[in-house]
Amino acid sequence: MLKIFFQVGIINVNGRINRMTVTHSTDIIILNGTYLISFRNGRKYRQMKLPIAGKSLSTFEDESGSERIIALGRSNDALFVFADDLKPFEEIYYKNDAKEACNFAIWHQKYYYVSCQSAILQLSKVNLFKFLKINLILMNVT
């Protein structure tokens, strides 16, 4: 077996790290309770406060090629999506019919997937314009 030794660098975050992810641009994003904190080149770069405490972090690239960060809320019914510079992109609230604690969220091919204790929730975006148009037609309002 080949032994490989790595040089170790330390980035002091001056706080607790509950979860961590790394973006394509090598920014390190940490979750600390209700705070998302971005580190660039070993220094604190940005900070964003979540409306509720977060539970997990993941990154993904959307259809436009932009990198996004997902923070799953501890309430088990909320996702917070940010651009890679921590600017808010979407707040998503969903019904957790499984009524279970959920632990991790990812995005894949137009769906958010949320893993819970014994179920995986698949969340899809509703086309609001189409939804409103169908309801107006059903109510004979044109």
C-alpha cells in the first residue's frame, strides 16, 4: 500500500461547525446554527442568517450553470437556496407528509430530494403561471 502524506493547513473559523461544503470556486461554506458563513482564501468572506436553524448543506449546479447552496432547515419542512456568494435565491416550504425528521437535501434534474428517516421526499417546482391560468379557466374568468 502506498502511503501519502499531506501538508495540513488550518482555517480558524472562531466558532462551531455543524456542517460544511465546498463550492467549485473553493469557497468553504459552513453552517453554524442559523448562520451560513463563507470563507475565501482562508478568510471570512460573507455571512448570512437563516430564518431557522439549518441541518445540512449541499451544493449543486442549476440548469443555467450557476452554483447553488442548499441549507435544509431543522423544521423538516423548509429549504433555503443561495447563490455561491450567499445571496438568497429561493425559500422553499413544503408539506412533510412523512412526518419524520429529515437529514439531507440535494438537487438533481429539476427536483429537490430530501432524505428523511424512512422516506425520500421528491419536491418539484409548481409552475405558478400555469396553475393560475388553469384555475381561472375553471372559474370561467378569462
